[in-house]
Amino acid sequence: MVTLLIIVWLVASRVSYQAHHKYTDADLKGAREDSVSRSRSVVSGKVQEHLAPLFPEFISQFNPRDAIFLGTPLDFVVFDGLNDGDDTEVRRVVFVEVKTGKASLIKRERRVRDAIQAGRVEYQLLRLPKQIGEIASADDGVPVLSPLSSQQG
């Protein structure tokens, strides 16, 4: 009778354990392998994004010196013709997103692409004060920083 109770308890423990721990060691091993594979793909993609100006697909369209790496939300802004000489006009400004394999645009990248394609692009010159001390003090009593030049000994 005691043996039967022990067997019942062992079976119940095993069923309870499997109910709480649904994944087997093989499932976990597979998930780890998948995670490592995806991580390698992401790292490889990031490296290729940085190296894109060295690839023939890029060089056939642009001078690599005209490309400025952003990284996010787009990979490059290309000022086509900027480095062709002082008297040469910039032919166009091109926003470039680099993808490898079957990768597709994420939502943020699609939103930026849509804004560019809709013509919602502009140039803006932003002038900052010459010295930090020229920034007006807020009414909340926060002191204005003095110019850096007066702080040096």
C-alpha cells in the first residue's frame, strides 16, 4: 500500500512538474540556438550597414565620401556630388536605408520613408548663442551659466 502511494505521488509530482515546466530541455536548446542565430544576423546586419559605402552596390550609385552615417531611423544621408569639387553643385540629397537578406522596414523606417516620399522634407538653419552665458535665465530662478571662457583660470 505504501508503495502504491509513493508511485501515485511520483506520478502526480511528474504531472505537476510538466504542467508548470511545459518546455523540455530540447525545446530550451532549440530556443537558445535560434536566439544565437538571430543575434548573429542582427550583428552582421549592423556591420554591413556601416560598411555599405564600400560595397559595389553603393559605389555604383554614390561617392562614399558623400555619405554621412546616421544609423537610425535611416542609415545614410548622401549629398550626391558634394565632394566632386568646390564648383560642383550637389545634385541631390538621398536618404538611404540598408537592408540585408529578407529584412524589411520597421514601422519607424516606413514612417520616415513615407514623409520623404510625400515631400515633407525641408532645410532649417538653427542658430545657437555664441556663448552659453547668452541664454536667458528662466523665471524659475535657475541661474544662467557663465561663459566658459570666464571660468578658465
